[in-house]
Amino acid sequence: MAELHVEVVAVEREVWSGEAVEVIARTTEGELGILPGHAPLLGELAAGATVRILQAGGGEVLAAVHGGFLSVTDSGVTVLAEVAELADDIDAARARTALERARGEGDKDAERRAQSRLAAAGQSA
């Protein structure tokens, strides 16, 4: 099965790197599914996006990303985000508290960030 190299990079560090059979991400133009051999592209990630990385054998990596771009080249897929967190690293209780605070303050950006963190962690907003 063909695979592509995927990197999720935040401003401060590389968050994840590995091989995948598909990457699914929401951009400002809509949701994209990237398979091996996909045409090169550069897309702006939607606010509060969740990136799904599907691995051979059925494994899945979920990341909440905030701001940034998705780049597809012949060498693979790179997610360049201002902030990126893997689902396993997200404290759902803290994200829920942040969501409630953002709703109370009317901060739509903070609300979208908290919602994407909860979605990546498998929690409903």
C-alpha cells in the first residue's frame, strides 16, 4: 500500500512525523482528503481545525491545529500550524473550561480553539 510522509509542525516544535495512507484536514476552502500521489497544493487551515492522519493497519493520529497551512508536495504532507496538539496530549477538562470561559466572554476564536481541542480528544462540545 502506498504511503506518504506526514509532518505536523507547530511554531515551537515538531509535533508528529511519520507515514500515513491518508490525511484529512479542513481548510478555508473545505475538507480535503490527501492520498499518496495527490497533486501539489497549499491550503490555509480553517480556524480550529482537526487534522486526521490515517495510518496503514488502521491506526489514527488526531491533532487540533490553530492557524496555519497544509502543504502537499511530491515529498509528502506538511501541516504548518501556529499551535498544534495531539489528541493524547489534550486535557479535555481544561479544554472544556476554556470553552465555557470563551463562550462567556464572547471570544469566538478561543471558542473554536477549545472546540477543536475537544473534538481531537474525542469529546463533544
